[in-house]
Amino acid sequence: MAFLLRISLCLAFKPTKLINNSTLTRQEFVSAGTILQLSDNVPTCNRASQAVTVDLCRIALQIPTSKRSSISFELWLPSDWKGSRYLATGNGGIDGCIKYEDLAYGTTNGFATMGTNNGHNGTTGITMLNNPEIIKDFSYRALHTGTRSAKKLIKAFYGTKPAHNYYIGCSLGGRMGIKAAEKYPKDYDGIVAGCPAVDFNNLQGQRAMFYPITGSADSPNYIPIDTWKGLIHDEVLRQCDKIDGVEDGIIEVPDKCFFNPKILQCSPRRPKNCLNSAQVVQLQKIYAPYTYPNGKLIFPRMNPGNELQAVSKLIAGTPFSYSEDWFRYVVYNDPNWDASTYNTNDVRKADELNPFDIRTYPQELPKFKKRGGKLLSYHGGQDNQITQFNTQRFWNRMYSADKDLQDYYRYFRMSGMFHCNSGPGAWAVGQGGGAPAAGIPFDPQHNVLAAMVAWVEKGNAPATLTGTKFINDTATNGIDFQPGNDTRSRHLLPLEPIIRPVVAVILILRDYVAAERLSSERDGVGVRSLATLVTAENILKELATGHGRAGAWFTGCLGADPLVVPQLALQKKKCWDWMFAGESTAISIGNRLPSPVRHRHCPHGGISHLLEPSTPPPNLGLPLLVVCRRYTGSRGQVKCQFLDELRLSVVGSVVESNKTGSDTEEVEKWKWEKLTRQAMSSPHPSPHGAASYRDEGIWSYAEVGLDVPDGFTNGRRLCQILEDMRWEDVEGKGYI
């Protein structure tokens, strides 16, 4: 009798009376155990059927959003509505595909669950051509319209409005969730935004840049897929897998992995299983941060270790379809736009256009925070479509503006996960429907959606998450491993700001040098003077805004506004004190933070140091002092051991060493000596005069000739410095 009543209630419901101008496309009662045949779904969405695990009422509508646009809308209303909860689901790629697996996932756990086609059908962007209304739906309107409609229908169907409103999505869906928190902060109490496609325009540019680098499959230097999956991936693992102390096929800490492809270059010693020089250059470009010719970051570097999956899209020797469609149908409105001609002018145009603010890169979410909203992101360390470093950059950028960010936004890094799911790590955390979902219990420790419910409804913020790896990524096959029963997995911890100034300046300098080298090769122009790029102002902007490889790890200390230079350090004295091992320090913008670069002016090919200006603001010029160290290893090579052991106890001190190490190439026994702050304050920082310091290997910036054409920033020389430093000195040394 109760079953028949449920059917009757479903079929008697009149949804079109509640949603203006809507058209009913489907209304049916679906019993538990049914395999829905989705015959009217667009074939390219690759969702021909969907298993349903609970009794529910299925409502499908077509809802207009303008005279030229509408959304396909589905709301699944479970008979057993648990906790009076509503769940909205997102989309992926550039798709217009309802994720029916997520509708089933939500209703299985008692949520009234909604999804839309995001304003268009299928997996291409062709319907966006000359139709800004569809682009507007894609940017934000489809989800908001769907949620407003769902809440009306839920109240009418159950007789009460939802007590709590949630959202879950990954990739594009992650961006949709963050855009909702920014634009419609009252729509949801809790948002799970996985692998979010934030900084969307620059993301499309970064995706587009791979094809001009790799060329097509018939290009003379094209790297075959088998080579990526075998030779290259194996070498990435050899260099980076054991950084965490465990060799398990998982790059646990991608932040510390700086892959050196030159090891794979063919030579008399390596005539087989190798790459030619042009292919090595490809790899250097592919694994580097993506920048404009002037060094400004466009998008962070690709995740090392993602090669196994990146060969299907990013480095497949074909244009990435999502970015190609975006430039064709949105940026240029030209279906004949050729992806092989892509360059940085195209991404600049896309970001300037920024239709309906699709960029989605807020630094603060004050209204969402004020109303008590909660936001959670996760991202895989071997993501093959959106680099994890972008989400770290985004979270740290927000942290720089709000030191209480953890109170409402937590970000979990998931080692060994590809894009949104799958991979060698323990990646299943209840992030949506699909084969593994059935094996994840709905509890806050193992399930990210349950963790969000506990945070919103009980105030229990997630401290850790436990991922699960199923055999062949299928729950019915059983558990392969979880944290606690296998060395291949650790509990997931929320990101906290990592604050090490030495690391920050090192990585920023490397970003600039890499950018100039690549732009020189790409554009055929000479490398600009490093002094014009690595200025104090640029460094501070990088640190304060989270741009560049280092900025994301440093924003938590310096704050948001790069122009408030005199206050950046002074107001953060406590933070700086902590960085310098807790010792009391007088902070000023004149801090000298070292960065290693092999320098031809140094005796014995030693290591030089970049130092920040001694002149306080507003003079933001960057006089450099080069400090050389000498070390002779077993082959006369210079190696560098840093960074974890290096702590400057006196701000403004400089490390000087004339020591000779032991006969090993690894310099594990380097002794660091500090010059006094008083010595550093003089034009020639030596109590004995400049001459004696030159004898000790210390040169002033003027004597190095940083700004003269044949100084150490000469184009070819700078490129050589980069090659020496970038791929050798830092190999395997923990940066972060």
C-alpha cells in the first residue's frame, strides 16, 4: 500500500505549475534496483544507462533562461528523504552532460538531488558560437537556475523546504561550486569543489600550449605514447618516487619533484632508450610553469607523474578539445581557428575577454563566510588535466587575504590521484558516483560529502580524510589498501601555509630564468637582463599574490597587497620570527634571502646568491650581491645541499664558505658560516675592505656587471646558468 502511495504522489505532482515557462520532459516513479535506460541522452555524454538503488520520483524539465537559451533539468526525489537535505551536482570539461551517476549517488545517501546540462547538450562547445546566453548559462546561470527551481519543487513535494543545501562537483564542477560561493553565497551551506578549474581562462591557455610544443603524431620529434608511459614515466618515478622515503609508484610530494629530462638525452654513454635534444627541450617546456615572455605566470607547472593519463589529452599530439573549443567558439567566434597557431597572445585575449567573469579566481568570499558557509576542495597529486599546483596557489592566495581561512575553507591534497578519480593512490573518498562509490561508507572519515555534512550540521571541521584504493578501482573487487594497512597511503591532511623564505626566492628566481629561456627559444629574441625581471617589486608581487612557483607557498606570511611594501614584513614580524627558527629578528625589506645560481664569476664555478635590496622602500631597485662558495667533489663538481638545514638566524646575514667538502658528490657535510649584519650594511660588505672579500669569493653587484650586456645575464650565459642549476644542483633536494 505504501509503495502504491509513493507512485501516486509522484505521478500526481505538477512541477510545471511551479516553474514558470517550463516544459515537462519526463516524470516517473523509479523503484530501487531499476537500470534506467537513458535513450534520450546525448550519445557523446557516454551515459546510456544508470542503476538506481532507492525508490524515487524522477522529474525532468526544460527551463528557459533567455529567449535563446534553456537548461535541461533533472531532480530526483527519494522516498526516504534523509535529513531534509538537498544536493546539487556539477558538470565536467566543457560538457553539457548531466552526471546521472551523481544523481544516483546523492539519492542513495538520502539527498534530494539535482543536475542540469549546464545550458547545452553534449561534450563540445559548438552551441556557444555567437550565443553569449549559452556562455552565461555555462559560466554560472544554469546551476543557479537549477538550484532555485529544485528548492521550489522540493518544498512543494515534501511539504517543507530543505534544512541544509549542499553542492558537489569536480573539475569544471569544482569551479562551478566556487563561483556559486562567490556569486550566490546563499545557495549552499556546504560546497565540495574537487580539482577546481579556477583561473579558467588561463587554464584553457595552458591546456592549449601543449599541442604547439609536442606537434602532431607525424612530427619528426613527436614523442610516442609508449615512450611517455615507459621511458619517461619510469624516469620520473626514479627521480621522485622515493622523495618521501618509500618506493611505491606514488609521488607523495609533487612539490619536491623537479624532473630532470636531460638524463634521458642520447649520448655516447646512452645510445639507446633515450631522447634526442629536441625531445628533451619539449620535456623541459612541458614540465615548466607556463609564462608570458616577460616572465609573468600564466599557469603553474604540470604535475610530474601524470604522464600515464596526460597522453590521452594534454600530450596526445592533438589539440586539447576543451581548449580548442573555447578559443574557437567563445574567444574568437571562429570555427576555423587553428590550434597549432596558439601562442600567449591568445590566452591574453581570453583572459581580457573573461565572459561573464568565468575566470573564477576570488581572493575572498566574505559573504559566504559571514553566513556560515563551508567549502572543501581536494586535488590529486598526479592530475592529468588540471595541475594540483593551481589549487594550492588558489588556496594560498585566499589565505593571504584571510588568516582564518581554515575556519570555512579546507583543501586536501591527494597523492597518487589522477583527474578527479583513479590513479595509483588511495583516491576514493566519496567524491561522486561510479564504480568505487558503493564501497565508501557515508561517514566523515572516509567520505568527503559526509565530512561536509558533519561540518555544516555539527560544526566538526574535517581534520583528516582517509582515502581508499580498490582493486582495479572497483569496489566489488575489494580494498587494495588504505592508510594504516599499507605504506603506499597516508591520511589526507588539509593544506596549511608553508612558510620558508629561502625556498620562495629560490623558486621565484628559477621561474623568471626559466621563463626567459623559454621565451627566447620560442620567440627568437634575446634573453632580457635578469635585473629587469628579478626586482624586489616583482618578487614581492609574486610572494604576495601567489603567482609563480613559490608564491603559493609564501602568501600566508606576506599578505595580499604587494604595493604595501613597507608594511609587508613589519606587520608580520611574528611570522618571520617563526621562519627563522624562532629567534628574535629585526625585520625590514632589506632582508637578504639567498638563491643558488651557478655563476661564472665565482671562483671554481661556485654558487652565487641573490640578495634583496638593502635600500628600504620606496626605492624598489634590486642591487645584487653575489656570494660564492667553493666546494670540490670527487669530480670537481659543485653540488648544493639546501634547504631544510639552512636557517638564517640573523636577518640580513649572508652565508660564506671556503670549505672543501669530502670526496663525495653529495655535499651532506657542508658547513654554513654567517657574516655579521654590520658587515652586510656596508657598500663593500667587509670590515677588511672589498679586496679581501674578493679574495674570499664575494663580489658586489657592480663588480659583477649585472646590467652590462656582457655581464652574467648575457643570453647564452644565462641559459647555461639555468641548465646547470635547474636540472642538476636541485635534483632530489627537498624544496618544500
